[in-house]
Amino acid sequence: MKRLLFAVLFAELIFAPRALSQNTDLRATQQTLHECFSSGYASDTTLFLYANDHYSTLSVSQKSSLLNDYCRTRPQQKITVYTSTQGRELWLRGTDSFILVEGWNNDNLALENFSPLTVQRQGNNRWFFYFGASLSGAKGSSSFFTSARLGTYLYKNYLDISSTLNFGRTHTDGGNTFSGAISASSRAYLPFRIKSANIAPYAGAGFSFNFAPDAFFELQLLTGACWFVGQGSLDVGFQYGTKSKGMLTVGYTFRPSFKKK
């Protein structure tokens, strides 16, 4: 009996300070929570907390300790902290703790970090190079051309001018003949674009001098769209000439970046 009583007393001496310490830490955490947050609620997997001014005086490590001590056993996977009228913090649950992912203010957003991808068409990037191909067909004949174009943008993001060299083969019932042409054209990029796919349509006009197999001038009308990929755009369009008729064009426009000296 004495041995049993001694064991109980020994256990109390060992575990009582630890339990007292845990209760003290819990009360301290609850007190700090009341100092830092005025209210909060949970919705699905997110815990929303409204912070007081005292919360803003804490360091990131102090905030992390406070939120993890309180939320470690909660089922939510995300914490959104309202630090001011428009201030926000986003905390996500990691492997074993919540981690601060982002902090921002809706009244002072760094919009350059969230803006969609755009291609600069002015300043140091005014010049562009295009390589592509075009295909046309009619009853009894078909033509295939490869194209190389050099151009520059004239007015902000809306207008360009370029010169193109086309050379290829024309197939008719009589056989294959070499075809070549030099053209100059201008394209206007329409003010609307499909932002979700980063596609911009265009329309333009120009003239061409065909020097082989026959020599003639013709007016050309252009339409199509640019799909911005990488440092340039994949261009798909339709070209109509007063003599060469319709032609499908596909190519890639490179927009090199020239560094200022």
C-alpha cells in the first residue's frame, strides 16, 4: 500500500508541473488572441480572423507562433487575416504548420505583379522579324511560298509597317515554276483582344510586286490574329490579292529586345 501511494505521489510530482505549464501556455495564448483579434468565423476550409492594432506590432515569427498554437488542431486549411480596413494576410497549412503566403493591401496593390502578359511594341522593341509560309490553291493550280518579313511599329501598339520577301513554287498542269514577290504592307491591331487566350486580331493592306514567273503589281488585303507565345507571336491570317486571289498565311513574329547603351 505504501508503495502504491508513493508511486501516485511521484507521478503527480512529475506530471503536475507539465500540465500546469500547458495550462499556463493555453491561457497566455488565449490572452494574446484577445489582444490581437476582435472577432472571427470559419467557413468551409477557411478561418477568417479580424485583427486589432496590436497584431500589426508582431513580427512574422510571433504571428506564426500565435496562429499555429491556436489553429494547430483546427480542421481549416487556410487562414485569412484582416489586418486593417483593406489589409489582408493569407496563411496556408503546410506539412505541420501554417505558413504566411502573401500579405497585401487592396488600396495599394502592386499591379505590375498581377498584370497579364503583354508584348512591348515600342521603345527598345519596335523592330520585328517574321518567318512563315503561305499556301493558296485554285482549280488547276496551287502555290506554296516561304516568307521573310522585316518591320517596325509606328504608333504605340496599334500600327506597323513592314517589307516582305516571298519565294516558292507554283504547280499547274504544265509543271512547277519558280515564283517570287516583294511586298510592303501595314497592319492595324484592333482595340479588342481575347485576354484569356492572349490573342489580338489585326487588319491591314499593302501592295506587292510579283517578279516571277510573271511580272505584275497587285493590291493586297490582310486579316488575321496574333497569339502571343514566348518573346513573339504565332500569326495566322488570310491574304487576298487582286490577282493572286486568296492565300492562307502562317508564321512566327520575333520581337528582339535591344538593350540601351
